[in-house]
Amino acid sequence: MQVEHTVSEEITSIDIVQSQILIASGKTLEELELTQDRIASPMGCAMQCRVTTEDPSQDFRPDTGTINVFRMPAGMGIRLDDGPGFPGARITPHYDSLLVKITAKARTRKEAASKLVRALKEFRVRGVKTNKSFLLNVLTHPDFLEGVVDTSFIAKNPHLMAPLREQDRAQKLLMYVSNVIVNGTPKELGAVGGPPSSVDPLVPVIKAKPGQLKERSLKHILDQEGPEAFAKAVRKNEGLLITDTTWRDAHQSLLATRLRTKDMLNIAPATRVALANAYSLECWGGATFDVSLRFLRECPWERLLALRVAVPDIPFQMLLRGANAVGYTSYPDNLVFEFCRLAKDSGMDVFRIFDSVNVSVLPRLTREDNTMNETHLSP
């Protein structure tokens, strides 16, 4: 009996292994009702995959190690004949590399292949390499689906050996959470010294005066009439115009840029009222972009969009490091321009350029097509 006996069992509904044991015990084919005239015609199509601990990109070299994650698929039309696979299992070089046989049954060849693809994508093995990528590549190849392959199929299609790049998100998240629970918050997030205060900060409630938030602000002028009208309104203003940098430079200087998006959104309603007549809120750029990604594990673009929704009527300002943008090296002009364009589309209004030669940066940002002139550039 071959390992592919599961295919015959699926399309004939005959338990071949059990039948062999019964015959060995003295039963006859007549007694088992397995004479040729009683065996029904095959129904549908079945296909089997052998999942092994072999690396296709290394000429199917067997891999060894300890299985950290092992989750098998399920569902209608899927049969599993498993082997030594389970979390904690040690895969050694002294035994067959087979982990599990997955057999799919369906009405047609293509439907059976589709079921196998779905099952393989659900199948999770971490800790050792498997041939899953090879099986998926074969099962989705047009020639294989049409059944027109021959013994040269693999040699003619070397891309079948391409390794599978899995992100392993769930396992990484689990490891991170367990590490925080056991060892505390990582130091790179600023968790140094004693434990934080158990007293939650008081978020002030500032109520707007009747009609205050409906008054025409500099943001309204910029959006409705453009940057020239905005600049004209700034010059005509007889009072003191304020740029508040709490959401950018203040916490960068005092709190190592660790103010979270959640913290800013908590104070946003009060900020919107208290600084309704401000020139701008500097809330982006500088080190905030890098720190959001590397240390706070937040998306700076999502922060900008969320703040824009929370404070829609005060101009937003960012610190742009000239050709360095928000990084630590000089970038090509087209990259800086596209970054600024995307920032503008995400809610940024004023770009404060911080550069020793900032005068030369302005012409590069205001290209010939005049696109960036829709936004106010402040050197």
C-alpha cells in the first residue's frame, strides 16, 4: 500500500487500511462486500499533499529543530493524516521528515487544488522550515491545474522553489506581550526609573463661547482663499499671533518625544477652544516622525489624520529639516517633494523649514507645476 492510498479511499469511500487488516484476520472480499461488481465508480476528485520539514530552496534539504507553533487546517473536504507534529516537538535528522498528509476531495481537479491551497495557507508551522511554499507554487501553476505536466515540470519552473516569506505577526505579538508582562515595558519606550504615577493627569474642560468655533479663522482663509490670502491676513493682523509647539517641540524637549497620539487627542478639544485664534499648532515633523515609528509603535500619518479631525479649524504646522525631511540624511528632491505633498493632503498647512541653507530648499519644493504653492512655506 502506498502513502497515496488516502486518495483512493476518498473517491471510493472504502477504508483500505481496515480492509487489509480484516483480510489478514481471515475475512474474504465477498464477506467484506468488496468484490469488483460491488465497488462503486469513483466519485469526484481527490488530491494529496505531503507536508515535510524540507527546504525547497536548498534542494529539499531536511531541516531540524523544535516546533514552536503547530496549527493544522480543517473544513469540508479536508482530511489530515498527521505525524510527529505538535508544539514542542523536536524534529531530528534520524527519522522521516513527513509532518502531515493533507488530502482534499472535491468535484473537480481545480476545486480539489483550491481546497488544498486554502488548507495550506491555514496551516502554521514555526521553528522548522517546510515545503509548504513549494506545494502552494505547484498547486497554483496553470499547467498543473490543467493536468498537462510531465517529469520535466519542476526543472522547467525553478521559481517553484522560491521560499515563502511569512510575517509571523501573531507569534511576534504574543512574544512582545509576554516579554512586557514578564520584564516590564522595554527601556527604549522610555520606561526608566521608578514606576509611573498612579494618578491620571487632569484633562481640562474648556467650553467654547457662543459662536466662537464658527468664527472665520486663518485655517478657513487658507482653505477657502489660498496661501496668498492667508499671508495677507497674517500681515494685516494687529495683535500677537501665537504658534503653539506643545505637540511637537515641547514634548520633544521635555519628554523625549514620548507624547502619544492618545495623549494629544485627549487634550485636543480643550486645545481647539483655547487656541482658536492661533497662527498655527506645530504638531508634526522633527523627531516626532521617527519616534512614533521606532519607539511608540505608532503611525505618524494616522496621528496627523486623527489630529486634523479633532482640530479642523486651526492651521497645522510641521518642522521640515530641509533636504533631510524628517530623517537623518539628505534625500532626493522628488522624495522630499512627494513627502510634503502627501503631508499636505493629510492635513498639514504650514511647513517650517529648519535648515542652515533653507533658502535653497524653497525653489525645490515649489516646483514648476506650482503644486506646493497651495500650502504656506515658512523659512
